[in-house]
Amino acid sequence: MLDALRARWPRAQITWLAQPGFAGILEGDPRVDTLIRAPADLFGSTSALWRLRRMLRAQHFDWVFDVQGLFKSRLVAWLAGGTRVGFASKEPGGFLMQHRLDKGGDVADIASEYRYFAEAVSGIVAGPPHLIVDDARRAAVAARAAALGLTDGFIALCPFTTRPQKHWIESHWPALVEQLAAAGLGPCVLFGGPGDRDAAARITAATRAPLINLAGDTRLAELPAWLAAARLVIGVDTGLTHIGIAVATPTVALFGSTRPYLQGADSPLTVMYDALPCAPCRRRPTCDGRFDCMRQLTPERVAVAAGRLLKDGGAS
């Protein structure tokens, strides 16, 4: 979105509004003029909604783009005023948008619907996802990585996401770490949020190979710099995996219950997806919790894919 908007309107004042926990990802991005953190209590307080409305409308936005299509995002777009453009979706509140776009694009491309949206509003063909990491964060991560003995690079593991059917089998992760170590491809670093600490501790305790556990020990705003510093990212269908692709790090992405993107990255990408007859089941698994689609992506297969991706030009 940002690249297309800047190409179309290079002198525009671009403001991005995000939830407080995610806004830091865009700190220091030169394509954004103003970064607004929504109040943490926004949807639990009528007064917070009206305060945000007064603040946003005082800026007299010409255009407001909602690229989520949720009721909450539509409501925030309405608070901002201006000419509102958003996705058509089954979510309530469609009347809050003055223009609604069907989700288009090639589903095989990463972020296809957002690239389609960007092209529709700007007339510019949007390129691959592109996240800018500022020099200060790169330097801070490099210093901490050196203190952890990671001066020769590392593989970033991103196992955690919100829906159980998108997880890889937990016991596969320690086995993968051992496979990568045996192939001379380590060391590995485990990333996740504070809520992932217990699972990360189990994975770390279960492997006999070196594994540095940073789950819950990094701020989300720092993670793009960490993933940019990695030689390779291995992850499930989760935000960190997508960030790894957006910072142009070679990535192995593990898909099962959700429809995968297969192309459109700006760096080497291997998507592992077996397309079982029941896949993608999205939010309605039919396997009674076996998660066959993810179980049959064995650690051996993933380790081979990782080694091949690094050998074929992924090594930095």
C-alpha cells in the first residue's frame, strides 16, 4: 500500500492508524508521515471513540482507506471522515464505506488482496510486500545478536499463531532444530510473544541441539530487525512469517488449513502445502484434531527444503 501510494502521490501527507501493540512496526518508516496509536480502550469506551473522532476529523483527511474490512476498522474509518474506501465483506457496517471494493488479485500472490486494493486506488501496480527497517533498530539487534553468539547468522523459527489448525505439530519443532544442526545449518532462534512462553519453553527443553529462546523477550517493534538479520525464516501462517518475507529474508512457510500464497515475494520463498482433499479447511477442521495436513510436513522434509533454499541463493 505504502509504495503504491507514495508513487502515485509523492507529496501526500500519509497517516497510518494502528492498535498500540502493532504500531511500532512502522516506526521510522519514511513512507509514513504520521503514526497514530489508537487508544487501548477504544472499543470499550464511548468517550474514547468520540475523542478519537474529534482528533482525526481535525486533520481533514481527503481519503481514508480501510484495508481490513472488519466492522471495527470500518467504524474507525468513519470516525476519520473524508472519502472512505474499503473492502466489501460480510462484516456489518458496510454502509460506513462510501466505496467498496471486492477482494481481487491472484490468490497465489502474497498479499494479493492488498496489492489489488493499492492498484485500484492509486493506479500503480503494487509490488511485493516491503517493510523498511531503520538503521538504529538494525544496529541494536546486531549488538544483541553478537552478545548471544550469533555473529555468523542464524535461522529464525516462528511457530506460533492464534488458531490451532495453523500450528505445526509441536514435537516437530525440536526435531527440526536437531535436523538443521546435523546438517550444519544452525544455530536456531525461537521467536514469539509473551503468550507463547510456555510452548516455547517446552520446545526448547525437548531439543538436544542448540536453540536460543527469545519468545516473549523481544518487543514486536524489534522483530522486523531480528528477522531481517536472519539467514532464513521458517514459520507457519502467522504475522512473523509474513514479516520475514516483507524484510526480504529467505523464508520457508508451512501451510495446511489456510490457502497458501505461492509467489510474489521479493526474496527466495518455499511454501510447503500438500493440498489434501480437506484443505484449506480454514476455521472448520474435519480431521478431529489430528491436523493431518501439518503432521505430514515432517521435520525431515522441512530441513531439506531449508537447506535447498539456502543453497540456491538464500544465504546472506
